[in-house]
Amino acid sequence: MYYNDHSPPDFHAKYGGEQASLRIDNGAILEGNLGARALRLVDEWRVLHQAELLEDWTRARARQPLNKIEPLE
């Protein structure tokens, strides 16, 4: 997540050499590309941490420090 991001609320995921920006609410890819397996894993993580992602989005917009969100295990 970046402090100068624009709406809609999104986060950035990297896997191998690929990266994408995804919507927090529905997981749609806004920019970039992830393979099918990586996208499934990222979407599983997004669903588990949607409230935390939205909280960090709000914090980023207010220029506050972001909270760490645990990775998918």
C-alpha cells in the first residue's frame, strides 16, 4: 500500500517477477498481472485481512503509519 494511492482502495501484491494492484473490496486487478495460482493465494489473503487492509488504507490517506498485516501461511 502506498501513501499517495488514489481511489478505489487498493493494495499491491508481488509474487516472483509479477506484481499487481488489486481492489480491497472485490480483489479485481486494477493494474499489473499475477498468475492464476498467485492470484488465488492473494485473494485468499485479501478475504482474511479485508478489514485490516481497509484500516491501513484509511491510515495511509491520513498519512499515518501503517499496521503490519501478517502474510498468508
